[in-house]
Amino acid sequence: MNPSNAQPFLEPQSRVQVDLSAFGQNVRTLKGLIPADTRFCAVVKANAYGHGGIQCAKTVLENGSHFLAVARISEAAAMREAGITAPILLLGESLPEQVSFLAAHGIRASVADIQAAKALSAEAHALNTTLKIHIKLDTGMGRLGFLHPGAVTQKSGDSAGIVQAGGIAGLKGLEVEGAYTHFAKADAIDKTHAKGQLARFNEMVAMLADMGIRPQIRHAANSAAVLELPEAHFDMVRPGVAMYGMAPSDEVDITRHKLAPIMSITAKIIYVKAVPGNFTVSYGCTHVTKAPTVIATVPIGYADGYSRLLSNRGQMLVKGKKAPVTGRVTMDFTMIDVGHIPGVKPGDDVTILGAQGEERITAESIAGLTGTINYEVTTGLTGRMPVSHV
């Protein structure tokens, strides 16, 4: 059932809201940082970092994006089923049995080794079709891609190196549209590693040209590189986290570009009780009240993606004031201490992520409390809470 069409009594009291207007502004801001003739490839993988893949994809396209990028073929299929026709780059693995679907739907396959390229070619040739591909070059990420000559060892063998990519030029059924790499440390203040990757990427693209492969789209820039490494913009950029108003790391300042967070998580208090001092709260009795206070129960828990690591550490906003998480976060509920906030009652609004009054709780602040990164805070939402787009 579509949550927007649900009867009021069926609507959950905790929900995620995504501001598409702010999202569109973020996209336009990022586009303003790149040359006019450089393509914009919006990374909308992982349900658009938890923000709603289909709606976010449509919004970035309305605001001038040329490409979309996803990690799984199921994500690309969902985009096509939703009527989205823009080119889609599949960042993950592509299998021979997927060639027919990929070619028919304009989905570009990433090719990271020669054996995969040969398998895709054989299938495309057998189907009498042409599959557009982007060659992945590993310049220092150590994940996927053809290795730079300097990184090829006796163990990895020549089959892993860029020299093998030359064989792609003679493969039938494949059209090399792009070549790309991925930065490992572009979000650090010290750009030495990123610039080393950039130099290796340029060398490898030149080697491809010497082997007769001249991709029309070279791309390397993630969010951090879009913001701080203009020499990496090339023919296309691939921003992700910055589009959603979140910093690539705490070493990248996005505030000067006025990139705004677009997600908020809100709930309604469902229960309030006055408790005495020396009162224990939640599983394990890990919190004991020091004095009489008021405990409110909020319908969000780790089954929604609100980390159990926030037990006795997190905060929520009630009536514009911070209320500490009290005791362990449970599967479905979290308790907060509102004894310092007058007049709290069931039905009052709680902000778990976002702004209320003069206060704000950010994905970065939650990540800091749980020892992770802001990416995980939003992508870790389980889907149990409805996502509304405004």
C-alpha cells in the first residue's frame, strides 16, 4: 500500500521526510562548480543513500543531471520500471546473462578485467547487439579495475594490468563509451594520494589511446573531488553524498557551498511517565535515574535503523530542546528523558534527525556517537518507516 494513500489510522508515528526542493538546489549548486560541457552523473545507488531512489533520480534529472549511477542491476531495473530513460551506469559487476537487458535498456556495464569483457562480448555478439561499457581503472582504491603497470606484481599477473585492456578494442559487441576510476582519499585535506591517483589515471587513459581505445567520457570525481579537485572533473563527474547535503568527511567543508541536508526523521511521543529517582530504564537496567524525572517513549528503534549504539548516548529534540536517550535502544522503541522540558505529552513531535527550533541533529553528529560515517546513518534505514518527498 502506498503510504500517501493509507488511512490515517494505518500511518506510522515515525517517518522520514526528504526535501526535494533542497535536493534540487544542491544538485544545481554542484553543477555550478563544474565546466558547462562536463556531464553530471548522479550517484543514486543504495536507494539514493536512503533518501528514495526513484524520486531522487527523477529530481536530479529535472535539475540537469545527464547520467545516473547505481551499484546493482536491480536498482537500474527499478529505474526503468518507473519510466526513467536517462543513461544509467552500473558500477557493480555485470554478468553475461544480463547483457540482453542491459543493452535493451541503455544501461552501461562496468568492465574491470579482460575475462569479464570477453564474456560480455561473446554474449552481445551472440545476441547481435551492442553493449556500451565503461572501463574501470584501479589507480589506488584496491577494489575493482585494471591495475596501473606500477602496481602489477608477479602474484597479480599481467592479466590484472592495464596492458590487458587493449584486448577490449578487438571485442565484438562492445562499445567503449567511458573510462573511470574512484578516489580513495579525495575527502582528506592532504590531496597527495588523490593527485597520485589522478596522475595514474591520466597515464592509463593515454595507454588506452595508444592501444586504440579512446573513450569519449573520462570520469573520476566523487563529491569531494567535485568540491575540491577541479582538475579531476574531466568529461563527467559522479557526486553522491554531497547531493544529499552531507559532507564527504569531516575534512571537507560543504557549508561554504550552502549544501543543505535534505533528510529529516520525526516521530510522535506515544507514552509519558513520571518516575522516581533510582528508577531503571530499558533492557539491562543500564540507566538509573539520579532524581525524579519524566521518561517519554518514542516509536523508533534499531529495527528502523536507529542504532543500538545510541543507547545512553544519543539525543532527540522535543519542543526545541535536546532530550537524551535513556537506557538501551530497543527493537521498536527508544526512551528519552524529558524531565527538563515542561509540558511534554503523548502526541508531541520528536525530531530524531533534522532541525527543531534553534537546535539540529545531523547525520554527522549521530555518526560521531556511533563510531561510523554519515553515509551509514542514512543508508542504514531499514525501510520500515515511510519516506515522504516534499
